[in-house]
Amino acid sequence: MRKIFVAFMMLMMLLFVTGCGTSKTEKLVVGIDDDFPPISFRDTQGELIGFDIELAREAAKRLGVEFEFRPIDWDNKREELTSGNVDMIWDGLDITDERKEYMLFSKPYMDDRQILLVKAGDTQGIGVEEDLEGKIVGTQAGSTSECYLSGKETLRNSFKGYKTYAKFTETVDALKRGDIDVVVCDEIVARYEMNTNPDQLEIVNVKIGDLTETGIGFRKDSVALRDRVQKVFDEMIRDGTAKKISEQWFQADLIKQVR
């Protein structure tokens, strides 16, 4: 009888420690811009969708964790990450030297470049970067485009005007209204906007800056978390899941292969 009683008490203690057989799912907060189609945005029902959203959700499922997507001010992403308000940023994030100062990056999973977006039929004679002289130029605050233009003082000073906007969609709306003449932005989002508004927008295929690579950003001390996410993301690339998601959103496989 004593042995039965001891075994019973040990079982009760085990159930108490483990929460009666249940375990709390780990939650990680992912910083995003929720108005950045086709990377991350809301559909007509207000549901969060997009290319990187689908990639992240698949990674979370494989990790056995919950990802909470938290919209942030893209221009304040450094503070959001380093303060611990978010655990990672997964949202069309270009890998730059400036960001490497405070971010630990995953392997790059996609290439990107800067491009010009104008009103349809109004290329304004732009053939090279220097033709932006005398134009009112707009871009999203905190974007790679803004970082590039910030380092090109002579070019920027040649503009008739220069405006930044908190959201990419606000930048496009300003172009449609005629508040600005041209938008400098990522090629991927520019092509999505052009395809969505084929009668209103047009891409000017002019080289702006250098080719960039997209990655997932973590805090500098989050090496273990970065490695966990990288492991499942590599699996997604190898088994074709990432390719399938890319083809769904871009009608092409834009995913870089595992190195």
C-alpha cells in the first residue's frame, strides 16, 4: 500500500509541475509593416496575408511555436528590435551594412533592387539616375531606397522636392495624386503595384543603387533563435515549400537556393 501511495504522490507532483499534462506554446513576436503588398498586408476582410507572412507561418508551424505578427513603424525598426518589443523582423527586409550594426541576419533568401515607379505613360524622359534632377521624388521612410538616397547628397540636392512617407501605399497614393513625380522603391513591390494598377502605374527600368539581398533580422544576441529559424527555413527551401509560396505570389521562383 505504501508503494502505491508514493507512486500516486509522485504522479500528482509530475502533473502539477507540467500543468496537468499541458504545455504552453512558445510565442515569438514578428515585426512587420502590415501595409506592404505583396509582402505583408491586409485583405478586404482585414486578414493579414502576403508572401513573407506565408513563409513565416509555415516556419512557425515547423518550429512548433506561435508567431504573433506585430505592425511597427518601419522607420523605428531598430528601436523595436533592440528594445525587445519584437523578436525578429520578417518583412521584405534588405540586408545592409547599416542594419548589420544592430541586426543578426539569416541567410539571404531573395534578391532585390531599387527601381522607379511613375504614372502610366509619363516616364518624363528618365533614362538614367541623374535624370531625376528637377523631379519631385518620394519614397518610404526607413526603406532601403531612403537609405540609398540619404547617401547620395548631390543627387538628392538636384531634386525639385523630396518627400518620405510612413507607408509604401501612402507613397503610391501620393504619386497617383500628382504630389510627387516618381517613386524610388523595391522592384518586387513596384511590380506588384503595377500589375494591380496596370492603367495607372509604370516602371522605369533604371538602375538605382546596387542589387540587395533580403533576409530575416534578429537581435545581435539571438544566435540560437536565428539558427532555429534558419534550420526550418532551409528545410522549406529544400522540399520546395518556399518555391511554391513564391510562385503563388510572383508567378516565379525567386527563392535563393540553400548554400
